[in-house]
Amino acid sequence: MAISAKTLNETEFFYGHKACAGCGGSLAVRIALKVLGENAVAVLPAGCMSAVGFNFPQLCFGNNAIISTFAGTASMLTGVEAGLRAQGITDFHAVGFAGDGGTADIGLQALSGAIDRNDDILYICYDNEAYMNTGIQKSSLTPFGARTTTTPAGKNIRGNLRTKKNLFEIVAAHGIPYAATASVGYLNDFMRKVEKAKHIRGTKYIHILAPCPTGWGVSTDETVDVAKEVVDCGLWYLAEYENGEFTLNHQPKSFSDVSAYLKRQSRFKHLTDKDIEIITQSRDKKWEFIRKNFK
Amino acid sequence: MKPYLRDFIPVSFADIPEATAYEAGYLVTKNAGWRNVRPVIDAQKCVGCLNCYLYCPDGVIYRDGSKVAIDYDFCKGCGICRNICKLNAITMEAEK
């Protein structure tokens, strides 16, 4: 039976945490842990989810959870998996939750190494498109044009000059057993992917887009809606990589308005029509590639 | 195991465990004071589709018979549940 809200484990494993109201990252962690169950061993590097989950003496995880070094999410997962296996424990899921900075910038070599060794771990990147925990600094997953505290929007330079790093395809290029993209706006799709990853041996990677109301400049009740809209307007896509092939899971019939998506967020409100045209063109180019290479 | 509020809250050095944490799921504070508005479910309109339960970032909406209920100790009042409800069964009311 397909996993859904009705069949999902009713126990909460990430509860009472101190994330901002409407946090997309905490929603991704909560749902993933409900799918994986109480035998999940979570590894969290420095970032929002460790900052909000472990406030001594409070511990908001109902399963085993540990904080790793910023760069070492994947290497600690390797250690957790090897350690439990050495003790003869087989019924567990080593899962890591790192942000976009902790994955695409700081933790990339550890992740690449773990995929190379094909360790039996699940790595989930909750992508809120900047270093939100330290006060919204640009990461390599911050999209073009976004205003952050290190890429301010002024008269001459309007926000981030660089485009978002294509981490999903970078991970897939390792020949990983399973990789996927997801969005907190489409949780049924995300749950299915975590459930699938649970039963695959080897390294698994899921990249979930998780809006941050504080950093994106949307109100707290818009998180899920904006995470849906980014998929509907084509600036994000839901796909999987398995057995050397890319599969597109969600094909929008027609894209919704890119400028409507951008203009509702204060991090993009400075963008000119020309900037939006650049973003639209890069979207169309990306989709040309997707239609050609994804099943 | 679902994390839950404990009776014992450490106040002195002697109370602190000889480890970096207490056991899993050890909660000592509520989040109720964070919110200005609270979601209220209209049981007449609710059909138990569980969308609000699924999309709550804090997991404070739980299944209650064929419907849902809210743990107000930990709700932060973000309003995602109100927006996700197709039947408009949830309204946000000001905290007094």
C-alpha cells in the first residue's frame, strides 16, 4: 500500500523543537523520521535542525540523534553504520539531515567519499537556499538574484550573481544507487521517496527544497504554498536517479508565472523585469535538458 | 517514542547528567508562548483528510478518532494548517 497521511506512523519523533514557526526544514525532518521509524539513527551537522533540536537539557528527537561536525555529516553516518553493524545490529537506518550549506559547500567531500564507498546510509539535504541558522548568508545553493546578507541588493548588484549549484546531478554523477529531489510542498512524493530509499542498500541521497519564512521573506503560513509554487513554475523539479537513469516524477502541464513566485518573497522583490527574464530563460533551458535526458 | 514534557527540570550543576544530553525525547519547555494566534478546528466541517496533520512542521496536530485535534502546548500558530485545509475547517483566533 502506498504511504500516505493515513498509513503514516502516528508517532512523532521530532517534537517540541525550537524551529521558527512555519519552518520547512523541520517539516522535512519530521516526515522523514516518521517514515523511517524509531530505529532511525539521525546525524545532524551544525545548522538549523541541530540548533533547534538539541537545546540542553532538552532533546527533541524521540529516536537516537547526534550532532556531527559541520563537514562530517556523511563521514559520521559511515561511522554510525559501521559501528552498529559491528555490534551485530541490523535493524536500523542511518540518516543524515544537513542543510544546503552543510551539503553543497562544507560537507560535499564527505558526502562524495561516502557515495564512493557506497556506505549503506541515507543522506537528506533540506535546502532552504542559504545559511539560515547564522543569519541568511549565501550558499552555493542560493538561486540567482536572491538577496542574502552576504549578497545584498543594491543599485549596481542585485542580490546573488551566481546560479544554484546542480547538486542532484552532481550526486547522480557518482553513480549512486538512489538519488531524488523533492519539495515540502509535495509531501506524498517525498514520503514515497524516503520509503523507497529505506529499502535500498547502499548510499541514498534525497534533496528536498524546504522554504524558510525568515530568510525568504514570506509569512509563516506560506511555507507549503511557496514550496508547491516553486515546482509549479518550473524553478524546481521532482525527479529520481536510479540504475543510471533519470526519471521525472511530476510533469507540470504548463508553468505558472515565475514573477508571481519571485515577487511574493522579499528576497527577490528588488529584481527587475530583465532579471526575471534571465531567470525564466534559464528555467526554459533547464527544462529543455530535462525533457531530453529524463524519462 | 514521542518526546514529552518531563517533571524533572535541572536547576543546579548536580542535576546535570554526566553526558552531553538526557535521554531521547526529553522536553523541558513548551512552545505555546510563541504564538499570537491559535488554530481552531471546526469539527462540523472537518472530514478527517489529515492534510493538516501531514503538513504541520511541529507535528502538533494528531489523529483523534475520525478527526484531528491540536496539542496547544507546542503549536506555534504558523497557520500552515489553515491554508492547507480545503474545507476551511480551521480558523486562526487571536490569543488573549
